[in-house]
Amino acid sequence: MAATATASTHSPAVLTMPRPQRSRRQPPRSSMALPYARAASPARRRDNSSGTSLPDDALAGIFARLPHAADVVRCAATCARWRRVVATSAAPLSPPPPFGRFLPHLAVGVFHLPKAGPTTTRTQPRFLATAASSGLLGRCGRRSIGSFFDGAAAAAFDGSRPVSSRGGRLVLELRREIRAGSVTLCVCNPMTGDAAMLPPLSGDDTPADYYGCALLTGDDLHPTTSRRCGAAFFRLLLVYTSRRGGGFTALRCYSSDTGRWGPEARSAVSVTTKELRDIGGAAVRRGVAFWPLDNGALGVRLDGDDPDLGIMDAHLLPYDCSHEWLKTRLLGVSPDGRLFLVYLGIRGGIHTLMAKMSYFDIPDDEDGGFHNGRKESSSDEEAIPTHQMKMDYRDLATLKLRWIGDKSGLVLFTMGGRGGHDGAHVLSLQEGTVEKLADEGHSWGSAVGFEMDWAAYLSSMAHDPRN
């Protein structure tokens, strides 16, 4: 109305006056000078349904100052525009929150090789989604790892195998059968399409046979915001048998910020070939990587101030009793930051599959206290029965624990035999329930579960209006 009145004052002869309307009181001039304010018609404001005329960058700045991640999720559920802002700004909005409990929905599926043994040059790991991830990923079914990437990058995963997974990243070994005498690893995020091809380890630098792998992020090494690394930062730590000097246990680390491997370091703790064969991925607590061995947990701490990544501290945290069943145990970290050993067995009498969690006592010293840590008594174990899985002791002979999610609390395991439970399953330590993923899991080759990082989880929730 004000714009029409101004125009009519200058040229009343050429304008058609609108129908008389009730005049509206104008707000004080000072209240109209809001930061980031921009004009919008009433119809446009109704269509936008955003509840504010602030631009996207200002909204993202407000969301970034919210005290809890749950508040960001609620903002994403408010309207389509806020959902888009959260989705496009998920990374800066999403320093991992202190969860306080396991979040099973962060685990979205499993990457696996369909069959054990040597892979062909065209075989790629397959992805199998969990039932709960359909709201985040849609109907994706079974798909190859290459389908998550564009163009020529997809073919790079032919003949690869999954090695480890943690923190929203997947570690793949590329075509070892083709490149005999060398190991080439790739660290990727299938949810975002990002991939980092690491320099190959060849000649005397090649692991002699099997190796363990630990993936550490900036939040593991520098948890305070003042020293937080970029979202793309990671370090990859290997433990293996060296080809030098009679075959000692060696450690070596790659850093994404330098783009190179550090020198080979001798471990103070020896690891046998039998232990390395099934060592799998590592649990990470306060910047220390832990692998389960026969008589204790191997802990390795990097020297964060060593630019060459050649200084590492290795120590064995003893068990209170031997755990020599390599395929039936894993290490994890509880939501309150305690390292635990989880293994599966059968509860006597009712023959129910049961998970048992036994915690480590690790002092909270400057270095993580792992030098003085040890596993607590087995009498203090926490038992989690799975009432829907009744079986015989003979079924345990085919049981194999594959992976544990440190944020979701899901344990991936496979079984064979004729007990009615053959296949691939995930056990929720939070709920004590088991979901069957596939019938043929016992025949799989390498297999690891996959958890979204918090940024990808926020983005997926924001993109789906059902959430």
C-alpha cells in the first residue's frame, strides 16, 4: 500500500488505483533494520514455510550454536527449508555429540565379499542394508561398492576386499592378487563419494602376510575443539609381520595431512601369525588403538607431535583368563568410554545364545593410562541373552564375529551348520535383539559393518521428510 501511494503521488494519471483497503499501522523504523532481513511477499513467505526471512548462511550459523545435536535434528524437522539448510551444512553443524547410549540406527549395513578365497578381477564387495536404514538410504537393495561412486572411480574397486570400517569410513584393499608383492589401500566414505587412494606398500615395506588395521580420526587424536582437525583428516595404523630382520612384529602409520606412510617401527609386543590372521579392525579409546590377542589386548598409541609418525608406544593389557577363540571375540568401546571385550557363548540349560561383555580397568592418565590397564574379573561380566536364538553347543564351531560398531553397539556375526541360524546376523548390545541379514553369510569372504558418521546421518535425516 505504501509503494502504491508513493507512485500515485508522482503520476496519478497513469495508474489504476486499487480498491480501498484498511490502512495498516507501520512498525517503528528501527524494528525494520534487522540483520540479514530481506523483503518477501506474504504469498512467498507462506510458500517458504520457513518461519523466518533469514538467509541460509545465517540459519546455519544459528544451528551451529545449538547446545545439543538433538536440537539440530528438531530444526531439520520444522520445515522443508530448514531441512535443506541442515542437509547442506551438516559437516560444520556436526561435531560428534556425547551420545550417552548406543545408537543402532547409525549402522546402515554390511560390505562383504560374496565368497571366501581369491577374488576375480571384476568382483567388487557388495553392500547389504539393514532393515532400519531404509528410512535413511531408501530402497537400495544389494549393490556393489562401485555404485556409490561416479565415473572411472567405480572401476577402481574391482577385485578389492573390505578390511575395516569405522567413523563413517571404509578401508579397502585393492587388487592384491593382481599387484603381487604390494598392498594398496583405499579409505573412502561411500555415503559422500569421497575416496583417498594411499601410496602402495611394496618390496620390503609390504606386510609379510596378514595385518591388522586401525582407523583414527581427528576426534580420536584431538578431541578438544581448539585442536580439532578437518573433517577429511584420518590416520591409518597397521600391525603386521615385517619382511626385515627375521620377521618381527611391525607398526606403520599413514597420515592424510602428509599423504605418506611413516617409517616402519618395531612393536614391543609380538603378535603371532595365527593372531594376525583373524585380528580384524581395532577399537579406539582416547587415541589408543586396541586389538584382541590370545592373552591380552594390544594397545598402540601414536605420538601426535611426531611429524614422521615413527614413534609409537605398544603395550599388552592382560586378560584375567585366556581367550583363545579368535573368531568369537571383539573389542569395543562403551558410550561412557570404557574398553570392553565381547564374546558369544551359549547359556546353559536353556541353550540360548548369549553375549558377554567384560570391561577393562584403565586409569584416566595423560597418556590414556593403558600401560596400567587390565581386564576386570570375569565374575563382573555383563550378560546379554538373545532369547530368540536357541541352539546347540555344536553350532558355536561355525560362529565368527566379524565387526562391532563403536557408536551403534551392533555386532556382526555369521554362522553355518544346520541349527536353523545359519547366515549373517547383527546383535544389538543396546536392545539385546538379533536381526538376520542374509542366509548365506557363512560363505562370505571379508565382511565389515558400516556406520554413518554424524554429518552423513544428519544430512540423510534432513533429506528424508519422513524423519
